[in-house]
Amino acid sequence: MTAHEIRPKQLRALLLLLVLVPLIPVALMARFMSDALKGDRMDAIERTQQFQTELLASALRSAPALAGTPAEQAARLLAHIREFAEPFVAIRIVDGAGRLLAGEEAPKGQLLAQERAPAGLEGLVQLLLARPEVIDEAVSGQQHIYIVTGVFTTLAVLLIAGTAAMAVSRQLTLQELKNTSVAIVAHELRTPLASMRMLVDTLREGRCRNGQQLSDYLELIANENDRLHRIAENFLTFSRLERGRQALELGAVAPHAIAAQAVAPFAARLAAPGCAFTIEVAESLPEILADSEALAQVLANLIDNALKYTGEEKRIALRAYKDGAALAFTVEDNGIGIPQEERRAIFEPFHQVDQRLSRTREGAGLGLAIVRRIVKAHGGEITVAGEPGKGTVFTVKIPLA
């Protein structure tokens, strides 16, 4: 590992931090908004108290002369002050002992102002906040600003953290994919190389009994060489597709020509004992808009898949038919089938239904990933059907020319 590479454990720790760290500014923003709203409310109350104190002093200075009993004086003074008071203010006039002379018996709300009554009336005049919601209305505009600012700030923080988390997650996925691909490649290359080495050593030491055995060994070496070639080609094709370097040369192509091109490399295996292969691709089918080499590789990968995942008695069929504005190719087999929950994952790079490196079937898990990318580049679609233990049917649809 080079100095700038990050280990998967470090990536996971960083991903966890990116998930948790945004909670800190979000919590701080919520705390700031709460404190700011409390401060604005207190400021609004202080301004209201100051205004009501000045208003009460002005009302008392202009109060008329009072006469009569304390209750009568208090009633006249109350009526005078009401002319100045705001609708949300409750007024009380109490004597020196705190007994009510005029006004509301049990007012609710905060005390806004309190002054001594004019000469001749011993007591206090009190103004109280009868409607607390007035303060909320006074700060509602600022509250909306705080909420909008808080929401946008929170969304920005979450967006930045989410983008960073996605980047780290992608890096983690790529790191794991890299590790997986290295292990798979090592496994896939080791088997044919070991076989070829054993066969070559046998030939070099002259331990062949006769010409037939020599011919058989050479055939085995050729098969293992073909296997290595397919692995290398799949990796190169996948790499070019991932980097956008695989340029398709689309043109009008006959479906039967593509089918013949796809089947040719497997002629011996499809004609072997125990394999019943059927091809139904009529020459009268309309042409499709395709890159013949790339689409032949699609069908070849599906046929190779069918050969790998069927038992000793193989039944494989390649068919084609017109389906609306597209032409459909199907590759059907009587193999192990694909569970429903695996059908999306099988098109991912290096995915194997059998994840063990000791699996008996060859393959690096790139065949179907390449198939999907090539089909998508043609503007087509691929689907899979079948049941576990009852075979699989892959259907590729390509637009007509």
C-alpha cells in the first residue's frame, strides 16, 4: 500500500465521523436559535415595559382632580387611564395594603408598569400584560428569519457532509472492490496456470505414453490458454467500459450473423456429449442497430454463463424474435437458476452467487457486468427470469435499425 492510500478501517471511521459530525453544528444552530429567540422576547418585553411606564406617567400627569371616596376616586382614575392604555393591557388600582380599589380582580400576565396614584388617593396604579401572545407576535418576524436561516444552514451542512460521506463510501467500495478483484484474479489465474505448468512439465520430461496422450495434453493446454484469454479480455473490456474508452460502432446488423459470431468460440463445448444446444435465429429477422463485435460478446458471455452453471446434462437454447420496435435475444438453460434476491446483484462487478474462492466454477464475476454495460450502451435492456434449480432465461432487447 502506498503512503497516500487509506485503509478500509480508516475509511469506515471517517465515514462514521462524517455521519456524526454534522449533528454538532445542527445542535449548535438549534441552541443559538433558542437563545436568540429568548433574547428577542426579553428585549420586546423590556421595550414594552419602558413604553408602558412612560404612557402611565403621562396619563397620571393629565389625570383630573379626584373627589369622593377612595373607591370612587379609583374608578374615575381607572376610566381616565383606559383612554391611554393599549387593548392588551390590564389595569389595577390597589391601596397601600394591596387591596383592589378598581380594575381586574385576578389579572394574568407580567407587570409592565407601576406608579403611585395622584395626590388624594393612597395606592398604586399597575399595568399588566393581559395578552402574552402580543410579545410572540412582536418577535414572530425575527423568529421566521431564524427558522429559515437555521433550516438552510442545516441543509447546507447536511448536504456537504452527505457529499463527503458519499465520496468516502465510494472510496470504501472501490477499496473493497479492489481487494476483491485482486483475490478473484489471483484465484482465477492460478488454476489455469497451475494446470498448464503441470501439463508442460509432463511434456518436457517426455512422460507421454503415446501420440494420443500428447494430443490430449496439447488440447488441454489450448483450453486453459483460451480460459486465460477470456479472463484477460473480460478485464480489459470491463476497464475500457468503466473509463468510457469502449467506443461502439453502431450499424445495421443481421441478428443471425451476430448469433453465429457469438456461438463460434463454443462450438466444441456445445457439441460435446451431454450438451443439447438449440439455436433459433431466423435469417428473415429485421436488422438491428448494433456494434456486432460488442453484441456478439454479450451473447457469448451469456452462453459461457449457461455452460458454467449447468450440470452434466446441459440443455441450452439461443433464440431471437421481433418484439415491437426491438429485437429480443434469449439465452435459456437448465442450470442452477438465480434466486430472486440475487437478480440485481449479479450484474455488479465481481459478484458471484457462490462467493467462496474455492468454488468449482470458473469466472471472475465480470461477464454479466460487461453484458449490462454493453446492452445499456446500445440503448437496450436486459432481464433475467427463472427459478432456483429450474434454469435461467436471460433476455436482451436491442432497438431495430
